[in-house]
Amino acid sequence: MSEVWIWLAIGFLGQALFSCRFIVQWLVSEREGRSVIPRAFWYFSLFGGMTLLIYAVHKQDPVFIVGQAGGVFIYSRNLYFIWRTQRSG
């Protein structure tokens, strides 16, 4: 398998993980009968965003890099807030 195909696979994997967050959020919200953002949403966001950030760095795309880096920070921060609330509660 060539390096090009490996990087395409990484990019598509990141996109798939990132897209799964919407499916998880939709399914949980349907089950609850209200809008819910489950913890899994943030994990899919973080891991998908990190994978896409790695791909963006490889492609040397500054617009993509800045967008994903900002997102990774936000997803990490939300997971920190969830962890802190559970730990103190």
C-alpha cells in the first residue's frame, strides 16, 4: 500500500469518527425525547478532530490546521468540565 493511500485512509478515518458524533447525538436525543449532547459526542469530536488535525498537518493546509486545532482544544475542554463535574459530584 502506498503512502498516499495510507494518508487517505487516515483522512477518511478522521472524517468518519467526526461524523459519528452527529449520529450518536441524534440517537441519544431521539431516545431521550429532547436535545442531549452525550459524553460520546465529545470523544468522537476529540478523536475525529485529532485524526483530521494529523491529516491536515501532513497536507500542510494552514486553514484546515487552525480549524481543527481550535476544535480539539474545545472538545478537550468540554471533556475536562464533564470529568471535573463527575469527580466533585
